[in-house]
Amino acid sequence: MNNVFAVTTISDEIIIAGQQSIKKVSGIVVDVTGKPIVGATIKIEGSTIGTISGADGKFTLNAPDESVLVISFIGYITQKIKTGSADSYDITLLEDSFLVDEVVVVGYGVQKKATLTGSIAALNGEEIIKSKNENI
């Protein structure tokens, strides 16, 4: 564990305001099926300290004692976890199904369904199978 001091400088005088312990926190971020989530953001609430999960869903960061980890990823519900005595956390993110229903993917970007203008065509898998396209 490292110690961090909040230091304030007034003229040439240094005032030590407090001491806070820092510890290494690690873990893995997965979805409900247990598949690792690559690129999930893990941030300490109220600070600029953060990291992202790697190709295996694992992460490591230095966090102050009793801090709150905020874990987020697009399409998943953001979770907050208060760090305690544990050094390792297994985090399962749940899909945000509401988000999926409210977004329309277009050829040049993404728009919300409510703000979409223009003609829309829907094509399901059965129609694609029935089509007489010999060469896709």
C-alpha cells in the first residue's frame, strides 16, 4: 500500500491536509454468459483515475481505500461497486435492453428512433433466405 498526501502550498509553506491509503484493485468484467467484456471502462467515482478492461476482460488500477468503482460499457447497465477489504472483484454487467430498442443503425451513423426522418425498410432473416440472389 502506498500513502498519498493532500498537499497545499501557501507561499513557501507546505501544509499536509490528510493521508489516504492507496491499494491495487484488480478484477474481471464479464457479461451474463461469462464472456469477457473487452474495453469496459472502470473509473473511480469523482476522480479522473480509471482504466479499461483488456482482451481477457481483466483490469488493474490503484484506488484509494473505500472508493467507489464505476463500471460501464455501451449497451450495458452501469454498475457501481464500493471497494472494501477485497483486492479482486468479479463484475457481471447486465445488458441494457431498453437502449437496444431505442436506437436505429443507419448507413452513416446512429440516430435515436424518435429523431429519425426518412423512409425505413425492415428486412428479416426469412426474407433474405427466400431471395433468389445467386451471388451475394
